[in-house]
Amino acid sequence: MFLLELCREYGINTQFLTEVDVPTGNAIIQVDDNGDNCIVLYGGANQEMGGDFIRQVLNHFTAGDVIVLQNEINLMNES
């Protein structure tokens, strides 16, 4: 939890960080001799976030706030 403590030390709002019982995501990137790649992705814990949770978090944002995201968050099946 060192990263969580570091965020708090720097004044980062960690109110909406949650811990789930799912491994973190990871990706394996293979590159062939021609430079073409194939990416195998396991979204992991990031895909545990649903639309309701994301809307709840974003409702607390005001002008000047910043959010940092990773691309593994997938809400294509939610409205």
C-alpha cells in the first residue's frame, strides 16, 4: 500500500480508491521481426468498475480537477 500512502502524502484525494478481490490487470506485448505487434490484455481489477461508480466519482469533480486513467477500463456494455 506504499503507493496509496505516497498519494496521501502529496495531498492526492484517495476517497474513491477501492480495493477489490481481483488481480491487477496486465498486458503481454509480442513484436515480430517486422515490428508488428500482438497485445494480449487481462483487464483485471480495472474492469470491476461499473458505470454507476464512475458517475458517482465524476459527480464530485469541479473545474480544475484532474483524473488519471488507464485504458483497461471498459464500459462498452453499459449505458
